[in-house]
Amino acid sequence: MSLKKQFSKSKPVCKVTFTVDPTLVDGAKEVAVLGDFNNWDPSETSMKKGKDGSFAKTIELEVGHEYQFRYLVDGTRWINDTEADKYVHSGVAAEENSIVAL
């Protein structure tokens, strides 16, 4: 997994590329990145599957904020990003959400 950040020189935004390694999704058919930036709506941020089986999605986010997010695999299983900037309690059982800080 990885988070790649590309900050704009002219606007207060950052293009964040979220990538999920194929070994973590066990041949999944679809993966979505859900978070504060899309109201946790799985239909908004479906990730594109690469030839190597990885999934990726680039989202433009406003700088100066921290965004909670997780990945939803095949609509049933949640996973965190192993390279998130930090983690916070999600409010659901003992689960944590990943954080991308900009």
C-alpha cells in the first residue's frame, strides 16, 4: 500500500494517489477508498485495477486538513492503509481508520 502526495504550487490542493497492493486483497474484484472526502460512499471512489492486481485511485484534496479513510474490498471487508500518516479510533468496536494528513 502507499499514499503518494503531489502538492499543487498554484492552489491549496494535493493530488493523493491511494494504492492497494494485490497481496492484501486476495484476488478482489473491486476495491473502493472511502473516507471523510466522499462521505464514506462506496459508489464515489471505486479504484482502478492494474495489470499486476493492485488497485489505485487519485483524489484531489484540500491542503491543511486530515482525512480519515479505509479501503472496502468487494463490498464486505475493510482494511487500513499500512503506510497511513497515522490512525485514529473509528468509533466502531476496536476498529481504527487510516489518516492522510495534508
